[in-house]
Amino acid sequence: MPREEFVASLGRSRLMAIVRAPDGAGAVRAALALCDAGIGLVEVSLTTPGALDAIAQLREEAPAGARVGAGTVLTARDVVDVAAAGAEFVVTPALAESVEAAVAAGLPLAAGAFTPSEAVAAVQRGADVVKLFPASALGPAYLRALRDPLPDVPFMAVGGVGVEAARDFLAAGAVAVGVGSPLLGDAAADGDLAALRQRAADLLQVTGGGA
């Protein structure tokens, strides 16, 4: 996926689902349900056992228009591995060596940052989006404060973001939110997929997004 297309897609959907699961099969199960519910950007965390196989399977089985990426990407080796698995974008939790590696590979990148200095460094090192993480630590007011001197930095709020927090972060100027456990619940561990789809629908109402 071209980097400009990633940014445009994120700007339209304003929502990225973050999937962490006990195993790859659970990740695929939950991710496909999210795609079916209308979420167009799904990140599979490398903390999931079998994450690379799950990404490859999702690239084959996800509906047209859904984009599958890799999260918790920390090393240059990780970037090589997720690219080989077919990941369409990369998400990092911090300014790790994976930032430069993803840029060099031409993969769209959401790079993790928390402070103003880290946010500026993420952009200077080639990030397409700055993942404000953990966003819940200081809340939407902190994002507003960051955006005063950095109005052109595209922030995606991630970490402890549920439906109400998503609304508040978007109102504070986030271009998107990344939502993990408040959305997934127990769905990736053989939990209720109907409940997962309902939570996805609730979030999509807040973001006004979709594929």
C-alpha cells in the first residue's frame, strides 16, 4: 500500500483496530469479524504467538478494501519478517530501530511517541503518523496541549481508548484512534463475536469511519 494511501485511509476511517490474541487462529478469527463489521484497518500485534502466519492468512481472507498491518514492530528484523508476511503497514510502540527500517522498506508507518520531542523526532525520521502512546495516561487535554505547538503533526491516540475516550480524542484533534482491548474483549480467545461486532459498530458510530 502506498504511504499516501495509508494516510488517506486512516484519515477517512479515523479508526484502527489492534488485535492481540492468545494465538494466531484467535487473531484471524477476531480480525475477520472486525473487517466484516466494517473496520478497514486492522493491526496484528507481534506479541501474538503466530502473528506472522496470521497476517499472511488475513491478507488472503480479508474482504476487499480491508488493510492488514503489523504492530509492536521493534527491530529491523521484525520489519523484514512482517513485510515477507504481507503486512501493509507498520506500527511501533516507540522510536525503535524499526522506524528507519520501515521507512527504508517503503512501508507506511505509525511510530510511537509520547513527548513533544519524540513526536517531532518521529516525523523527522519519516513516520507518516505519530502514535500517541499511551494516550490514556494524560488524556485528551494532553493531546490538545501537544497540538498547540505541533498543529501539523498527525496524531493517532492509542492505549486505553474506548468508545467515550475515542470521541474525546477525536474532538481534541487526533486524526484517528487505535483501539485494542476495549474493542476486542475476549473475542480473540473464543469469546462472543456478536458482541465484538456490536462494539465495532459503536466505535464506527463515533468515528464515522469504516473501510
